[in-house]
Amino acid sequence: MANLAAVTVVNMHEAKTRLSELVARAEGGEEVVIARAGVAAVRLVPVERTAPRRTFGWLVGVVDCPPDDVLMGEDPDVVALFEGDASDPP
């Protein structure tokens, strides 16, 4: 149960005038309750932030990537750098 000392209760008119402040307090973890005619009506709570979901492959068909042999060219030294050559020490 919430600690009553940490709850801020404001009436509707006061909430209209101090909305930015009340939202900031709710975002900071304070419980803010808005009352109508002295009766609690709503509670301000912060929205839980979640990381955006990554969509893989969204550029398929948009970006054309040439094959590896075009990227590396025909130079055998360049090909060996990417594919590795057991005869050459690192």
C-alpha cells in the first residue's frame, strides 16, 4: 500500500493550473492524485519507457549489395585478408 505522506492530492482546478509541475512530480516517482469535489478521481503515473523494437531486414529490396568478388576485386592479397590463408602467419 502507498505511503500516504508521499501522495499529493490536488483538486481539478488546481491540477489544470499546475499540470506541468504535477506531471514532473509523477515522473519523479511521487504519487499524484487528482480529485473532483474532494473525491479521488485519477492517479498520474509515468509511462514505462521501452526500447524500440528493431526490425531486421527492413532494407531488403531497397539496398543492392554487390557480391563479395566485386567488393574485394580480383586481387588475391585482398581476398586472402578476408578469407584467411593458413600459410601466412597473423
